[in-house]
Amino acid sequence: MIHQIKTFLCCSILLLTFSSCAVGQRTAKTLPNEKEAIVQEIDSKFDEYSDIAQQIWSWAELGYQEEKSSGLLQETLKGAGFTIKAGVADIPTAFVASYGSGQPIIGILGEFDALPGISQQAIAEKKPVEAGGAGHACGHHLFGTASAAAAIAAKNWLKQSGKSGTVRFYGTPAEEGGAGKVYMVRAGLFDDVDAVLHWHPGSGNGASASSSLSNKSAKFRFYGKAAHAAVSPERGRSALDGVEAMNHMVNLMREHVPSESRIHYVITKGGEAPNVVPAFAEVFYYTRHPEMQEVRKLFERTVAAAEGAALGTGTKMEYEVIHGLYNVLPNVTLSELMHENLLKIGGVKYSPEEITFAKGIMASYPDKEVDINDAATVQPFEVRRRGAGGSTDVGDVSWAVPTAGMRSATWVPGTGAHSWQAVAAGGMSIGKKGMMVAAKTIALTALDIFNNPDITKKAKEELIDSRGEGFVYKSLLGDRMPPLDYRK
């Protein structure tokens, strides 16, 4: 009852000042009535969406294994009136939830996979829930939930308005190294979509038109001959020698690649015992660059190094492409629209308890100069067409459909992705507040597109111009099937 009274009072204040005290947000501008109604609707479901996100956080399912997480989001969207098509693109946990008919068709992306080996409790000190367990260190439990909340709010507005249009939620598994969206693009699931909206957890708030690094990965497997390493080494051919020779050649190659390139690897299998010549060894490689054309070249050179290593060590080599991603193609038309809505929603305002938590987290990286107030601000709009940092399978979507994304402060300022600090904040109220910023911003951006379909025409013209003449989509994955067991 107390919570209901608080929510009622806060929503009443929202009508006058558009400051959502219930979930700790603040805004810079007053919104039109129909946008106020959407924000109030999302705020009123804060507890419901928080529970969904927390459940997915606790499950922490890895890529292509997200049966429960995917199922919960499907159940939520189905209960809100969406039609569900599950198991799309030959991926059991991928799905599309649709509502409405006609144009424009707006796609909203949702992720829900966790990362291995980074389990963490929702506290401000490093302490895993389960040693070696998985954790949502990239906040995809928030990603999927907020996107579902935005899709439901947009659907409700569309139903009430009587306007033509379609809302589609894309449940996209295995973003972390599994390239789930690429298979969905390749299957044609985005071919008729007019605009795609997405977001990602972060340590700040922004909706700049930004690119990313293209990325292609593969597991290189070497096969040799086992032998006693002391008694009869001459009979053996070490698969581990093949891996090490490959790694050495690739490390030499680093001097002669474009400076923006990134190449990294881990040896996933190196043998069983020192006195046994390894008959099998495996190394897992990532190659990255701001342009996918350069990634193709880098990967070919990496394969050549593997072939040379096998020849030189008397072993055999085969490789399996695990994932391949385009760089994100920024769309300024849609991004400017999303930025304006983010400015109206504002950032995350901490409660006294959250300030204490945040300071504890910030103390774990004392070498950084961080302002705790950054969580409450929105970063200036920028256009960054050259990618840096990480990679995402949103890249392939952005080359197929005009796409815009944003970040919201679900983590304490200064927190890096794939860290225990990100898992901790994502499992408590700070993460939930940031999630709601994203849900509102995406829903309001969808509303603007429905009210002005000419936006999609301008965005499509920009996409065609950015891709260049004669562009034909060809995934970096080739024709391989989804690697459903890549995390097993």
C-alpha cells in the first residue's frame, strides 16, 4: 500500500514537473500529453519490469542457452497482446514478437545473454554468487527487459491512437560472441522493417550516432600425433606446437597491419600432461577493425598464418568461423531524434543508499577520476563514423535497416563493461533506473516515427547513401549454421 501511495504521488508530480521521483529520473523539458502518458505508463510498471530483469540477472544464461530468459520475455510480450514467432533463424531462443499492421514497421532489439566466469553479487565488493559462474557483466538482462517495456508502451499507444503501423520486438540471443542478429539478418527477418531502435547498458547517458569495430572470430584446431615426450618424442607431432607457431606468426604480423586493427586470442586446449605430446590443441581468435573489408583481409592473413604453422610443425589444421560482425553504420536522422527524446527523459538520480553503493564501486577503481553526477547528465550529441572499442552484431542490422541506439547509466560512472562492478550495479536499483531511462526514450522515439512516417524515408535515403552504390549484403559468417554449442 505504501508503495502504491508513493507511485500515485510521484505520478501526480510528474504531470506538473515531469520529474519521476518514483524511479529516480529527472527531465530537462516538459513533454506533450501523449508522451507524458507513455512515460507514466512505463513508470507505473517499474516494479514489474524490475522483477523481470532481476529474474534474468539471476539466471545468467549463456549465449544460445537462454531458454528461461527468452521464455520469460516471450511470455511478457504475449501477455501484452503480441503475436510470438519463436525459434526463428534456426535459433531455438530467438524470436519475433509483433503487434499491428501496415507501415511504418519499427523494430526494437532485445538481448538477454550473459557472460561466462564473471559471477558477482549485487554488492560493492568483489564477491561471486558462484565461483566461476556466469554473470550479466554487459547488462543484457536490462537490455531485453527495457526494450520489451518500450515495445509494450508503443503498442499500447498505437492501439489507442488507431494509427497504422507495426511494432516488432526482436529477441536476439548470443550477442556475446555468437552473432545471433547476423543469422536473423541473413534469414531476411529485417527486410521489410523501416527503422530499428536499440540501446545498451553503460556508465553514462547518450544517443550519439556512433560506429563500432567489425569483428570476425574463429577456433583454429590443430591435430598432431601423441607420443611419450621423453621416451619417443621423435614419434610425436605436437598440436600445441602448431598453436604456438601460429600465435608467434600472428604476433609478428601485428607490426604490419593497419594501426586501428585489434587481434586477440586465447588457447582453449593445450594438452593434458607435459610428458604427452599433445595430439590436439585449439586457439580461439578475434580479428577487428573499423571497416569490415579490412577485417576480411586480416582474417585471411590469420588463416594463412595457421596454415603455415601446420606445415612447419607437421600437423593438420582446420578452423571454424564462430562469428562475424559488420561495423555499425550510424544513422544521424534517427539518432538525432533519439537524442532529443533522451534529453527530455534525462539521466539517473541516485538515492542516498545508491550514493553509498556507487562510492563503494568507485573506490574499486581509484586510479580513475570519475564524477558521480555523470549518471544524471546526458552527453552531447556527436557523429562518430569511425568505430573504436568493442563490436556488436547490431552492426549487420544497421546495414540492412536505418538503426539508432543509445546508452543509459545502468552502471556507476567509470564502470567498464564485462566487469564485476557492472554485474553488481545491474543487479540492484541503479541498473533498474537506467533501464527505465532507455525504455522511455525508445518508446517516445517510436511514437515520433509513427506520428511522422516521413522520418523513415529520410533515414532510408541516408542509409543508402552511407552504404554506397552497388552494396549487396554478404555476412562475414558465410553460410554456416548458428553455433548453438559455442558456450558449452
